[in-house]
Amino acid sequence: MQCPDYPKEGNNDACLEMAPGVWVMDDHKWALWVWATHRDILPRTLFHVDYHWDGANDFSGDDKSLTGLLSNPKALKKVISEDRLIRKDSFISPAIRGHFFRNIHFYCYQRNIEPGLSPEILMHNRVRQYIHPDIATALNHLNPADTALDLDVDIFNRSIFFGQGDVWTNDEILSFLDTLKDLVQKAPLITIALSYCYSGTEADTHRLAELILPWILSRRA
């Protein structure tokens, strides 16, 4: 399958729907906008597969103001574009505060900060969090038909340096993706972040997109 059009660095197409329920974005923060505009099909569980935890909480407003924002797609899009209250590492907390999900599962490699979301956000919103040591364990805890898959392709970059790549081989990536096959086929909603500069050089990111996106679309057909 030919690679579909996808957001390129520096263009205005920050978030595109490749197929029903499958969205790709240049910056992970746009996942919140996708979830907010698909409340009618959101499952109870979120599975975040990423190098980074993305557990920050930058939205300083109270829960009432957040609820109002999440119910107004145009206003939410403007706030996200301003990159102040909702950023690439702080888009999950507003979703939890907005009661989008009841369970969140993490499979991430980042080790220099505390994993997942803050205990205060979890307790206040009565959300269960699961931190998984390996992908097989994570998948054993998930019902694919009741899970939103949130994938960041920077999980395939071993380099921790901004704009530099030590990207997995194609065979390694495809082997990992194959473990997600059932989830990709059945998940009501999939968000895919290209995360320019975190996923290596621009050429690295394009290589990842041109390998991963057709694979996902072929499993959704």
C-alpha cells in the first residue's frame, strides 16, 4: 500500500484523518482535539505507546473551565495551537480531567522522570493507571474493542538527543507492530504522532511514517 499523505514539518496540516477512526499528527498535543471531537466513540481505556510518558498538567484552569473548553472544538483548537496550556507532553491530563477515559495504560521507555500521571489527578478523577514493563504484558490487560490506541513513532528512536536518530531497523519495527495487530484492527480510535525532532532527523521521521502508516491502514481495511 502506498503511503498516504501525512503532516510534514512546517506545513499547516497538523492533524489529518487517514481513515475512519485513524488520525496522524505532527505534534502529539493534537490527540486531545481528536478525542474531544470523537466523544461519541471513545472507549473506556487509553493505551499510550510512546518513548515519553507525556504526563504533565499545564492546564491551570479549574475543572469547569476545562469542561467548557473540551466541549468547544473551535476554542480547543485555538488553545492547542497556542502551545501554552496544552503541549506535546501535557495533553493526556486534560483528557483525564475531562473524564474521557476510565483506565490508562502506559508502555514507555523514558526513565528520567516519574512515570505516568500524578496521583492527585488519578485519585480526583477516579482513573486507574497501569505501567507495563513489556508490550506483551500490556496487551494481556487490554480489550482491543474497548481501547483507544495512542502511538508516538518516537518510541522507535533510541537516541535521546533532539533532532538525532538511532532508529530501529524496519524488521524490528514491523515485529513490534505485529504484536499490536489485533488492537490496530479493533480499536475504535487510533492517534499517531510523528513528533518531529523527537523521532530523529526529518528523514528519519519520514521513513517511520512511510513504513508505519501503510501498515496500519492495511490492517484497518
